[in-house]
Amino acid sequence: MHITLIISYILRMHKTNIQKIAFSAQGKDVKSLLDPRFGRCSGFVLVDLTTMESQWIPNEQNLRAAQGAGIQTAQNIIAAGAQALISGHCGLKAFQVLEAANIPIFLSETLPIQQIVSLFKADKLTRLSSPDVEGHWA
């Protein structure tokens, strides 16, 4: 029981340090719906939780990639300064890249991003502890 409380506390403390979240998105702003795909989404909305300002990060180069879309996409959001990812799914290779960069991954249903921000702040999203889809999921 005590170890569960300790882990929960550590996760909450890590979450409170998160200021910039990348959302796999179907559009270019916080009114857009979440895209359930990670590596092959059209882009990401990077949201600063402090100011609620957002930035569009295109992902067109990976939409039709034969291989490596998840890895390249993960590297792109890390380079953009994301401190967490919220998506519908995440495959093995992308998960490994994000995990190595200490970027937590949270899952959400396809909802407007601004609504998902509220769910994140209320601690109502599931943190992914392992990949939840096979590679090349589309």
C-alpha cells in the first residue's frame, strides 16, 4: 500500500512540472480534435499550460513514411520542447524514444484539445506505461 502512495506522489510531482504538452491533432489549435494516431497524425498542437498559448507543429513528412514515422515524430516533439504527450495511441519505437527522453505519454479519447487540457489538469487521463499498439498502426 505504501509503495502505491509513493509512486502516485512521484507521478503527481512530475506532472506538476509539466508546462508544455504536445497533442496529436486533427487541426492547428486548441479547438481541434485530438488525432488518435501519433506518428502519422498531420501535426501537433503544443500547449503551454501556464499561458494557454499554442503552437502548431506540422508532421506532414511522416504521414506516408514507409518506416520510422513514430521515431521521427517523437524526435520532432522533443525538439519542439514538449514535456509530455497526449495522444490516442503510441507504438513501441515512439514509446521508447519518448521514454528515453523522460516524456510521459497520456491517452485520451478524440475530444477537443481544450477539453483534454481540463482532463489533464484534473488528473483524469491514463498515463501509458507501455506501447498500446503495434508498429505501423494507422
